[in-house]
Amino acid sequence: MRKLATVVLGCLLLTGCAANWQAPEVRYKIVSQEKQSSSEFFNLELVGDAPSGALEPSQLKTKVLSTDRAEGAQVGDELLCVIEQKKGSAIGDSNVNTRLLSCKKA
């Protein structure tokens, strides 16, 4: 019985390191547009400070977004974006991954 309790406790500790965070409206400004091969991208800069609770606030300062994901937007416009950050467990990849889930003109 003790061995089982030890194994369960160990599993709880390892999975406890994984984390998720999501922000529904993070404001970015489109500062430039780039074309690479056949794709076009907007370079975004965070307006203001990173939202509280972010797993890795420094990853929110600048982002790149495909121009087709912000229809009708152009350089100088501001976007409201849904941001998701995920951190893996201690066993797997423990880096924080940041994704822009969706963006719309502000």
C-alpha cells in the first residue's frame, strides 16, 4: 500500500509542473509587414504591459502573425488577440509555448 501511495504522490508532483494560461484580449499594434517566400506576415508589438498571470511575459512583447489571420488589417492598426501559453511537464518539454489563437481589429 505504501508503494502505491508513493507512486501516486510522485505522479501528482510531476504533473503539477504543467500549466496553461489564456488571455482573451491582448492588444497588439502592427508595426511592419514582411514577405517571406509566398507568405506575408505582420510584426506585432504588445501595447502596454503583459497581462498578469502570464507564464512567460517576455514572450508576449513581440509576435508574428500571418496577414490572412487579421483580415482587413494593415500596418499601424491595433489588434485584440486571444493568447494561450502552455508549459509542459517536468518529464516532457518544460518550455513555455505561446500561440496567438485569434486576432481581430480593435
